[in-house]
Amino acid sequence: MKKVLVTGLNSYIGNSFEQWIKEQNDKHPEEEIQVTKCTLRGADWMKESWAGYDAILHVAGLAHVDVSSVSEESKQKYCKVNRDLAIDTAKKAKEDGVKQFINLSSIIVYGASAPIGKEKVITAETKPEPASFYGESKLQAEEGILPLADDRFVIANIRTPMVYGKNAKGNFPKLAELAKKTPIFPDVENRRSMIYIKNLCELIRQIVLKEAGGMFYPQNEEQVSTSELVALIAECNGKKVKLVKGFEGCLAFAAKLNAKMDKVFGNLAYDQMISKVEGISYTPYSLTESIKDIYGKSEG
């Protein structure tokens, strides 16, 4: 049995991982994992012993926000939490004899989405180029953790694209609400990498079981356009959305006034080859299956 300590009591990914492990333990008792959660608030956690844990899953941190609305003081807080806390946690894990440290990073280390109509595909050769303090804090966390790796301390950094699922935050629930209400939607040929929360949790489970380290670039097997996603969500909710072409020019102009348009209709995708992990299969849900799973729709 593997013992995993999750940092953060109320993280969406951490809570989802705990639930996924409970389900998989029932199905695969020979691969049992025991999950415990802890808080990193205050300083008491520094006095606790993590001896006996096989892995630390570090999900504690501050989420991405609109950089235009954040003060310099808040930016420093992001660096303290997303960078310094991650490094301190990894150091403690190593000192306490934990064998593996799994750090949740982000695709945002490669910068923002490409503008509408412009391609952005991240390959193994693409260099990180953060466009915001949030991306910089995540990249600096990776860089601060990596030197700790050795034969007895394995480090896995997971650069997640947009994570979606039931009760997820961010753009997905906003698109879902829109899909349920709007009869028409722009038909834009953008391409985005996403990962369903249960697929991400399965990847983490496999990383723990195989004691794997390195850099991971997870995504669903299918990439998706925003328009296709909205239409699929609508369909799974018994609605029909008509996709209308010819809006690219208007949306590109609107994006110059509001950068959020590029986040919705721009391009940001991993090359599918770098998302494959030798010896690990982690996508039990296809895109369509994941949307049906979220809304309680059975196949067929």
C-alpha cells in the first residue's frame, strides 16, 4: 500500500484525487493507496513528521486571476505561496524521508493563449515563457524544486492545461451556463488542450504507483474547439446550439479591447506526442464521455 499526503484541505484537485482513489481502491485492491490531507496554513505543519509517507501531492496554492486587477502586494503574495511554499514543502518532504514529490504546475508557464486565428502548439522543444506573475511563480517553483531530486527523492512536475469537471471553477462552468442558455454561438476553429479531472487523477494515481518522476504534460486524447465544447455541453443538457461562422474578425477585434476573448477563443495546445507517458495509460474518459459523466448522461 502507498501512502500519499495531499497538501491543502479544500483543493478541487486534491479533493477529487481523494475521491478517485476511494473508487479505484474498491476496483483494484492490489493497488491500494491511502490518502491523507493536511493544511499548510500557519507554521504548525513544519513541526509535523511526514516520515512514513511514500509521496507528497502538492496542490496548495493561489489560483490564476486577472493580472490587471492585482496589486503589487498581491503579486508578492502569489510568489510566496506558489513558489516559496512549494519549495519549502519539497525540502521538508525530502528531510523527512518521503520518496516522491508531485507538484501541480500549469501550462501557463508557456505564456498566454495565442490570439484568435494564430496557432500555438507546445512541443518538447518549446521553452517556458511566462506572460504573467502567476506563470512566473509556477515556473520558479519548478526551478526551485528540481535541484532537490536525486536517487532517493523523485520529483514529478505536472503542467496541467485547463482542468474541468463537475464543480470545477474557471472558464468551464461559465461556458456550461452559456451553452444551456444560448441558441447560437460563434463557430471558431481554435484548438485547446484540456483534461478531465478524473483523467488527471488517474495520471497522478499511476505516477504514485510507478514512483515516476520528470515533467508531465497531460491532456485528453482529443483536443477541442470552444465552439465544439459548447455544442457538446448543450447536447448533453438536452439543448441545441447553432454554430454560426463568420465571427472571427469581430472576435479578434473584441480581443484587442478585452484580452479574455483570447482566453476563450484563442489557441493553446500541447503537441499530442509530449502528453504520452511510457507505460502509463491515464485517459479512461473521452471528451464526450467526460461531458456525459459530468451531467449524469449514460452512453447511448
